[in-house]
Amino acid sequence: MTASQQKKRLSILGSTGSIGVNALKVVENLSHELTVTYLSGNRNAELLIQQARKFNPRAVAIVDDAAAGKVAAALPDTEVLQGREGLLELAGRDDVDLVLNGLVGSAGMEPTVQAINAGVDVALSNKESLVMAGDYIDRLLTQTGVKLFPVDSEHSAIWQCLTGEDMVDVERLILTGSGGPFRTRDKETFDSITVAEALKHPNWKMGNKITIDSATMMNKGLEIIEARWLFHLGPDQLDIVVHPQSIIHSMVEFRDKSVKAQLGVPDMKIPIQYALTWPRHRPADWEPLDLVRVGQLTFEAPDLEKFPCIQLAFEVLKEGGSAPAVLNVANETAVYRFLRNEIRFTEIPIMIEKALAAHDLIEHPQMEDILSLENWTQHYVNQL
Amino acid sequence: MTASQQKKRLSILGSTGSIGVNALKVVENLSHELTVTYLSGNRNAELLIQQARKFNPRAVAIVDDAAAGKVAAALPDTEVLQGREGLLELAGRDDVDLVLNGLVGSAGMEPTVQAINAGVDVALSNKESLVMAGDYIDRLLTQTGVKLFPVDSEHSAIWQCLTGEDMVDVERLILTGSGGPFRTRDKETFDSITVAEALKHPNWKMGNKITIDSATMMNKGLEIIEARWLFHLGPDQLDIVVHPQSIIHSMVEFRDKSVKAQLGVPDMKIPIQYALTWPRHRPADWEPLDLVRVGQLTFEAPDLEKFPCIQLAFEVLKEGGSAPAVLNVANETAVYRFLRNEIRFTEIPIMIEKALAAHDLIEHPQMEDILSLENWTQHYVNQL
């Protein structure tokens, strides 16, 4: 076996997004053990072309049809797949060791299912996969033996804290959240929150959709639902603590009241690299955590009045069935409407609540149920 | 096999001390899986008798000859071993599964060696064992296959954070310390520190000797030396951070700059129980950590000018050989002189430095070298 054959072969879905770009930095640092087999982008043709020239993937997929021609022309020696179908085909290829799903939103769900069906482990940054289809994907994982590796900093923290531990000994998971840009803002002024204000996250540099989710704290709600499926614990074992400095990324409380936490500077490269190199912590030359310089870490209870999205997430988690999928799509649709200045910040949770009330709960949704609910919810929220 | 035979059989050395008393509370809570086979006390006959009546050990040892008669009279059906020899004999018995060494000071070193030679794993609270005879004990562990389980909250934290991890991936260990009662006190007034002031620890309720060590911060120095032997890392991979709230008990930084920490309320029962039930975190009904109530955790660099004992510990760690043993005994002797109001608080490090300068370094001390150095150092410091 040559050195090149021993490298871990990666398929990076969403390589032109925030997670994908950071993942490629990790690959570059660990080029002796990681290699890129596939890349996919949504519509940023220039960046995808640049990445393909640097990492030499076997094939790339580009979702946007207008951008596809440009990519194909620029990469004459590379297979170029096109459109949503191209992405799904790429996601289902089995000649890789790990798919990193860095896609944004509910569009990332089917690619996760494709990879699992191909028998390939998935490093999952796309939390919507489990929020929308947690029960379905969970059964699929049991059938196929495929593993999911969390990439979200919170779930990576919990995963790291659980290394070598017995789940029976876990009392609860404590997800930390910065509280977003509006933690200290007067609730009475929430109606006038602008897109620019909501896009200013205090600690993390992320994509637009997730940054708004952080501002509404729906991000924490989605993470609670994701944690339920990743770690198989009930709603009463999942807690949220607001921690504005984003240094403790999450915690596990064990039954002897010992708590383990994972800490680090707020840099997505750390959880991304861990998912790509698990179970090892490979050397990296980025900035270490200096707690003396940080000085203090603070903690608060989340304000559920100010951030009703958290409450909505706990409610759909208890309700189960198709409710989390509707919550997720309604949130996503409302967030994009907010980003287009069509609705106010405070209308996001109202629209989600309306969609949840209007939809007919399906107890055990199949994939086609989820996909048709996605259409229904998008349409419903766009009409409001 | 009966249920009783399946229980883990414990020998608790120093059962009337702070660690021993807490350990017996743990045993009481987990009486379905832990049983007490041996107990030993120093001179508190009443408490030892009370403990023996409650836990029905096969034998007890009492070091103080004057107290021994009282214990023997009160426990006619229990074997009572007497004096230092009695303690050493008890420590060397092999019909137990685990020895908890909760003895205070250098007197705890030989019992650790006795237990290891008997092939019994040791839950080690007596840090002096490794500080004085780290190299010797380390070789003994390799020969016998016996395991040491840390009980100190700092080392337990590190041990827990290392669960399931590869030591090759560890960048450094970060031991936290409260900074003791004099963290914010003006250095110019250190000469006038009274015994009563030094015994007021802000967070932990511990024995007198260790509480003074905490006030001089020598405790952190001894822990650094202990960590070197428990986890086999060099002085440059061992750091100290002052953390006044004593909530984060210590941390491990991995090579990817991910940091794991173990947290909890400052209660020795947590690390004691973990050492007794490892690798499991058994249910316990004591107070869980409530970070929202704690509110904030702060961090500072240790002040080496104010607390020269830390610097002395790093120096002997680099020097190696018999230097750590001399440091430990000189410190212990000076602390007891301070507790007897014979010397000033600031004379503790001065006496240690003098003893270190006066002693002839032995590169690879044997047990008899360490014991004779112990005598020499006690004598030397008491004469100063």
C-alpha cells in the first residue's frame, strides 16, 4: 500500500461555504494523512475552481446551473456534476472514507442520507439533517453501521467529553451558547432589529443563516434537537447555559456530578479537524487557548421570554414526529424572509408557531413525508 | 459467587482524617458495591472505634501506642494492629482490591510502596509518595503491573480528561489552584501572617498541613511533581493557572489546541468516589454544579514572587534525583514549625531553600536513601 492510498479520502460537500473553507485549511495542514476526493459548491464558481485546482479532486459538483458552465470550462480534466441531482449523486459515492457535510439548511438532509446509504461515515456540520429526519436517519445508521461525527462546536465538545465514557453514567448534557448579539438588548426594541445588527455575532464568524439563528437563539434549539439524536438522551437531559465568551463549547454532567467540558478559542477549525482525524488530536499551529488572557468566563440562564425560539424547540422535541422538521423549515424560510427585509426579527418565532399549529402531525414520517412537509412549510411561511 | 464476594474490598489508610471520613461517606452511599476490609487511624481512637463498629473491617491499625489500648478494648472481636509497624503490615495485606492511601505527609510513602509490593492497586491521596519517591515507585509499578488512581481533585480532573485519549496527543496539563487565602494580600505583610489566617482556605475544607501548603501554594508545586509521575510528562508540559473559584479542577490541552476540563463543586467526595468506582461515574445525591449560580470563573497567572514555593518545586523537578524528597520533607517540617508558631510564614520557603542547598544530591535514590534523607532533612530544618 502506498502512502497516498493510506490517506483518508474526503468528500467535502459545501466546500465554498464557511465550514468547507475551514475544512480545506485543515486538509492543507494535514496533507500527509488527508486527501480530497470530491468537492461541491452551491454557486460560487470562482472559489470552487480555485479549490479544485489546488486539491485536485476526482470530481466536483456545482448546484447552480448558471455557474456550472463556468466550472466545466475552467476544469477540463475534472468530472463536473451539475444541479441538485449532481450534488446528490456525488454525496452517494462510496469511494471515499468520510463525507464532510458542510451544506447549509434543509438542503443538506438528503446528501446525508445518500452518504449513509452508500455506507460512508459522515462528519456532520449540517444540523438540519438530524433536526428534520433524526428518527429516520437514526434507524438508517443502525441498519448500515455508518457513524456520524459531529462538527458543530457544541456537539464536538460533548463528543470529546464522552470519549471513553459509558452513556449510562451521563446525567445531562449542557450546551453553551453565546446568547448572540441581543443578549443584553432591551426586549422592547426587538421589533426594530435590522439585518445588519443581527449579522454581527460577538464571537463566531459563520454563514448568514446560522448567524441569524444565533441572534434568535434558534441555533441553540436546533442543537438541542440534534443532540437528542446524536447522543440518544431525552429532552429532560438536555440543558442550555448562556456563556457569552464562547470558550467552553459544551459540557457533560455525569451521575456522580462530575462535569467535563471542552474549551478552546472560538475557531471552527478545531471541531472540524477533530471530526476528520478522530479519535486523534493531531498537532495544529493555530492559537492555543490562554485562559489568563481571557480572564473570566461568565454564565447566565437563557431568557426564554426574549428568545421564544428555544422554547419552541423544546416543545417540538417533546412532540416528536414531524414537528421538528416543520420547525426547522419554517425557521429557515422565515430567516431568509428576514434577510430579504420582508419581515421583522420578532416575526420569525411567530411564523414558526403558526406553521406548527397549522400542520398535521405525522407520528413516524418517512423521507417522502419529510420532503413534502418541507414544500408545504416553505409555501405556508412564504404566504404569511 | 455471592454478592458480597463481588464487592470491591477496600483498605482505607488514614480513615480518621479528612480524606478517610469522606471516603467512608462514599462507601456508605455505594454499600452495594464497596466494602471496607481494613481501616487505619493515627491517634483518633474514638473515631476509629466508631468507624469500625459501623463498617466491620477485618482489622484496624492505630499508629499511636497510647490510643491502641483503647481501640483494642473497644473492639474485642476485631484484629487491632499497633504502631507504625502495624500500619505498614496492614498496608501490605493482599486480600483487598484497592488501598486508599489518605495518609498525610511523608509518612504515607512507605504504605504506598507496601501496597504496590503486595500487588494491590492504590487510590492515592498521599501526594508525598510520588513527590518523594516518584522514580522509585514508577519502576515498581512497571515491575508489578499495579495501577495508581489519583484522588487529589487536580489529578483526578486530569485523569478524567484523559479517559479514552492517547497520551501522544497531549500538549500540556494545566493544573488550577485557588491561589489560597493570600492571593490578594499585600506581599509586604506576609511576614505577619498568623496560623489562624493561613488555615482559612477560601474553598476547600481539608486537613491543616495541606491547608498551609495551599496558603504558600507549595501544594500546587507538589501537585506538579506528582503529575509528572502520574502522567509521565516533563516540566515544560506542566502549567499552573490560578482560578480562585475552584470550580475547574484542572485541564488537559491536546495538540490540536482542544482543551478538556473537569469541573464540579469543591467536594472531595467526587474525586474519591471516582477513584473507588473507576471507570464508572456512579450516581451520587450530593449537590450538582450550577454554573449559573456560580456566575463567573476567573483566571490569573500565579505570582511567583509572592509564592516562591512554586518556583522551588519547578526547580527540584528539573534537578530530579533526591531533590524533590528534600523539598517535600523540608516543607513538611517547616509547615509543622509554623503551625507550632515557631517560625514565620515567610520562613517556610527560606528553610526549604537552605535544606536543598545543604543536601548532597543523590541521582538515583533507593528507598533507604530516601528514608535517611527524610531523617536528615527533618533534623536539619528543625535545627534552623
